[in-house]
Amino acid sequence: MSRLKPLDMYNLLPKTNCKECGQDTCMAFTYLLISRDAELEQCKPLLEPKYKQNYSKLKELLTSPVRAVKFGEGKHEKTIGGEEVMRRHELTWFNPTVLAIDVHDEMDESELSKRVDLITHWSTFYIGQNLFLDAIAIRCVSGDPNKFAKAVAAVIKYTDWPIILCSLDPACLKAGIKAAPGKKPLLYAATKDNWKEVGEIARSAKLPVVIAAPGDLDLLKSLAKSMHEAGVEEIALDPGTYWGEGLLGDTLNNFTMLRRAAIEAGDKTVGWPLIGVPATIWIGKEGISEGEKLATAFQETILSALLTARYADLLIVHSTELWTFLPLVILKRNLYEDPRVHSAVDAELMAIGSPDQNSPVMVTTNFALTAYTVKSDLEQSKIDAWLLIMDTEGIGVESAAAGGQFNASKISDAMEEFKVGDKVNHRALIIPGMGSRFKGEIEDLSGWDVYVGPRDSGAIGDFLKEKYRAATGLKYVGDPGKDSPVILTSNNIKTFYEVKKPLLDAKASAWLVVVDTEGLDFGSALKEKKIDAAAVKKTMDEGGADEQISKKELIIPPALESLKGSIESATKWKVKVVAPDKLSETVK
């Protein structure tokens, strides 16, 4: 199929630039029509009688090779079909596969209500979006029109979801339609034996209808042509759904050939939505064991997934095992996501849990999958943190780092924009493992210490417990000289920044002796014997403190006052006890 050309469409518009459509020019409106972001009827002048011919031509141009069919009403109305390309990355796939779960008229009302309640209230949260099932297929198992009508009435009493009336008996379909006034159900199905009667029902009631000719594409095409010529305006095609050796391949081939004929060959007789019925896999399996039910549900899910990827616009499934729904709604969500638009969330500083001024600060991109995965992993690990989501145009960390959307300058700017420094007492930023090469540059631009986190956010919990620690050794703040103050601290993040942050704020210069306490604060380190005079001396010796510093005075916190004498004895330095909140005053 050749793509729509803007000028061809523009020349058929009134060209008044009246702005009634909400756009400044008719050309701008043309591009919205092509991208399906506007309806032709939004152009009010085009609806005038003098433009009737142009309207018809535009309507024809905008009709997809696979025509769109709608059923249901109001906010739950569903559109199936309406596709233009075979492969989603050629443009996009527009209307996600509708997942319909079946009920039948042999269920008592209690069982029916429970199943309908399960179908309509099941949902899962995925990448910032709640995913649901879509419709209810009501099967006429009894063959009794009255009983079928009661089942239909019961379903619509419990839900306003779209319904599919499933029966090969025209009398049952009529009864079901009568029991659901104004609901615009989808009728399933017209066959070679009943197509005239069912076609007349669909035509007179102005309802969409499914034509079924399992395994016979020629018959399916012939019936579709006959019914459309007879005045049925909305049609869907069921080429048959089979599972088993050799049969599955034929099923997938039939769906593919129909879609190819519609899009690539432009065959309008088969340019309709395709219906799959994986529920047929349950035929003849009444009374099977629980193990067999589990295996059948698994097979039905596989079949449903394959048909979703092979152009099925609507699926009728039987299993209500909750795990069967999850892969199907996620698969269709991913397949029908517009590849022209990156899935992104807003840039922000997000509070995860109940963070405070000592909570860690992490940075990630606004690619929706990345942002929500990191958020979910932090929440599941019960970590209170600040999550800086920066604008990378909806691109993930690795690609954004390669493409320049994730870099030191932009990270530093985002920290300033969202005033991260006002939220915390420390100056520690955790970056993703895949952005490790920006560590030094971020530190230079922002003045913060950068800690390289794991590549996988699922490991953040372990990282915080085992690796989120200040670097040990002889460090410094500002530009200290030989006579500058020397302060003892630990590699516990909170303890370390209780010392460093006030010095930074005061723009003071000092030496820091950072002792490895395995991430414990001084109080805990003393109790667990993770710090003593020997550990302090070792750290100072390894950092060359005696050679670099002439004023041999070490400032320690009150928590280590009990070690004052032993540290003096081990290091031969004078030891002074100063509380962290008095450090900047003491240093000055």
C-alpha cells in the first residue's frame, strides 16, 4: 500500500484556514489526519454540501486497508482492525487486540456474576499504565433463545463492558440482541449455512458481525463479499483457530495470508479485522484433571500470544487463570506501542517511600520502562530514596549515554533544576552502572561525590547495604595545606557527610581521615569492634598523613572519646574531641 501524500489530501480540503479544527492551517490539519490524531469531521466547512464529493474522496483515502469495526458503547467501546501496515515499525499498529473472556448460558447466576466480576475487575500495572481485559463473549450453549437472553441480561446487569453474542442459531442471536438494547454487541457468527439470516439480522440492527469459515479462505472471502454487498457495513473474519502438529502452522499462515492480501495486495473483500478463538482448544475437555486443565490453559496462552503477533484483532479465550492474562495484556501493550514515539514519563525528583535528608539520591532516565522498573525495585526493597528522573527524550540509560541525552552536563543541570541539594544533608549521588564513565565529570560540574551503582536496579538493595560507602583513606575538602585541620570520620555515608557537608558549606579547607568501619556509624562500629586506634593509625599511615601534614592534631567526634588516649598513643598525634555541628566553627 502506498502511503498517503499530504498534498493529495490538502488539495481536497476547503483551504480556508478557518481554525475550526483547532489547527492554524489546513496543511497542519492534513498531517494530523495522516497520523490519525484528528477526525475528518473536525473540518466543519468540509461537511457543507458543496464539498460532498471532496469529503467522499478524503473518506476513501483515509479508509485503512483493514477497515475499522466498532462494537460496545460509551467509554468501553472497542475498535478492532483499522491497520495499515504488516510490520509495526513501518508505521505503527493502531488498535490493540481485544481480549474477550467467555461465559455461557448454562452457568447459574451466581457463577456467572463471579466470572463477570473477575473479568471486569482484573488489572495489572505495567510501565505507568493499568492494563485490563476488554470484553465478554457470551456463548449460547443451551440452544434455547430464552435461556440465552436471560444470560445476556444478567451479564449487562453486572457490567457495561462490550459483549460478543456467540451462537450459530439466528433465533438465539435475535433474542440476545433484544436483551441488550443499545449495547451494540458483536455477532458471532455467520457461516455458509446461516449467512443470509444472520446477515439480515446484522444489516437491520446495524450491528457488526463475524463471518466464520474455518480452514476455507475462499469461502470466507466469498461470504464476506456477499454480505457486504447485501448491506452489512461492519464485518470481521474468523479463518479458524487450531492447535496441534501441522494445524498451528496452518492457522498462523491463514491469518498472515488474509492480512497480506488486504494490505499488500489491496484486496478489499478481505480487508476486515481478524478474529481468533483460542477457546476452541478446550472443546471436548470437560471433566479433565487439574493437571490437564493447567496444561490446556498454558497451550491456550501460547496460542493467544502467537495470534496476537500474527494480526488477530480480537481473541476469545476461555481460561480465567490469572497468570494467563498477564503475558497477553503485556504483549499487546508492547506490540501496539507507537514505535515513532518513545515511551516517556515526566522528568522530576520523585520521593520513593518516605525519604528524609539522609536518604540516598539516585538518577535515572525518563524512558518509561526504566523509570518504572527502578521505582518498582526500590519500592519492593522498601528503600526510602530520592529518585531524580531526568529528561533523556524517553531513551534508556545505555542508548542515552551513547547518544548524548544522558551526560554529566545534563545530570548536573537536572540536579540544579529540581534543587536536589535542598532535600538532603549529604552530597552523594548514585548513578546507573551503565553511566559509570561520567563519574568524574559529574563530580567536577556538580561538586557532588558520585557513586556508581549496579547495572541492574534489582541489585540496588544489596548495593546500598554493601557498597554505598565513602572512599576510605586520607581525603580532603577544599585546598588544605600542611597546617590545615585533620578530622577523623568513617565511611558510613551519614557520618561522613556530617563532617564533609558543613565544611563544604563554610568553604573551609581540611584533611579527612576516612576509616573503614564496613559502613557502620562510629557508635555501632565501637560496639562491633570495627574501629580502634590501630585502624586509625593504619589509615593515616597508608595515606601518608605524617609526611603531608605538619600540624599533628587529629579531631575526633564525641562518639570516639573513649579511644582518645589510645589513638594519641598509637599515632603520637594530639587528639581533640569536637562535635560535628561545631566543626566549621572550629576549623575557621
